[in-house]
Amino acid sequence: MKEIQKYAAGKLLYIPSGDDKKAWGETSGYRNKLKRRNLMICNKYAHGMTVSELADEYFLSLDSIKKIIYSKKKDKNLTYTPTLMSAVQYANVGMFEEWIQCYLLFTRKDTPILHDLMKEDPIYFGVVKFPLRLIQSDGMNIGGNHVDESNFNAAALPPLIIKYEEGKFYSIVQKELFAALKQRKINAYPTIIVLKGNADYKIFMKHYGKILFFVDRV
């Protein structure tokens, strides 16, 4: 017991039976939680947060934060970037919401509407190929020269984030991207759909949940 206290004093431990071959933390889900937390710490550090700020936010020591940041075991394929390729990589390993959190924090942090959106504890659906004709474009200036879709590198752009409310879809923050897509006469584009609550989610799933195709590669 004294030896265990040297390494895990005050912590919850999982002690498997002799024939249990699962790794530590897999049964309780704690290992997965640590992986997600550490990924967010690395992303936040890469986008300007200091070691001290991260230590305060996650209630960890400075040394613990440094070990996470400089660990050689980091998954380099999950380094966050505000691109469709990065979003799909996160979605493929079950970390879709972590990508969205990074996008909202780092890319659109000065947009008041997103601050309000995050407070509402929304439900996210995606990344799916979504027909742009279904998105409301009232009052938007969509003009200019049309460019052939084959010259459009979607992988380097972010997915479109739209909001579903009372049966309609709205472009909430990326109006310039939406306008550019419409100018290029692109019919469908990889999209993340934001739903405010269970009522809208149920209606959305009833009408669209089974007909939208998930994007699993770029």
C-alpha cells in the first residue's frame, strides 16, 4: 500500500483481475478522458495559451503540463488546424466535438454569436455532405464571377457550420465562405450542423438524419 501511495495517493485506481487483458483505464473510460484532455491542452498551447494559464485551467502543476505538451507519444495526425481535413481526422477517431471546440475557441473567438452558442450546450451533427440550396440566403450578397468547382480546394477550407432551428438552416458565422461556395455553383459541401436542443434534434433526425452522407475522407 505504501508503494502504491507513492504514485497514486488520493487517486481512483482500477485493479483488473488476473485474466483481464484490458489496459488500465479502459473499463472506466478514464484513459479516454485523459487522452481527450491532453489533446486539448496541446492544441491550446499551440494556439497561444501559456503553460501557467493551462495549469490554472486544468488544475495541474507546471511540470505536468510540460510533460503533456512535450510528450513524444502525441498523435501528430490530430494536430488541430481550421480545415476540413483536420475536422474529418478528428471525426474518424471519435473526437468530433474536440475539433469543434478548437474551432470556436481559436478561429472565431471574437464572434459574439458563437459565445452565446457555446453557452447553450448545443448538439452537433456532422461532418456531412450538405446541399447548399437548403441554407437560407435571404439578404446575402451572392454575386461575382463563377469559378469551376474542380479548381476549388475544399480540404484547405473549414467545413461550413450551419444552424438548424424550427425547420430551417442558417449560415451563422461563415457568410463569406457560404457566399463563395454559392458563387462557385457548388451543390453540396461538407458541413457541421448545430442544433439547440432535443426538440430540434428529433425533428432534424426524422427528416434528414438518414439521408445525409458522412464525410470520412478528403
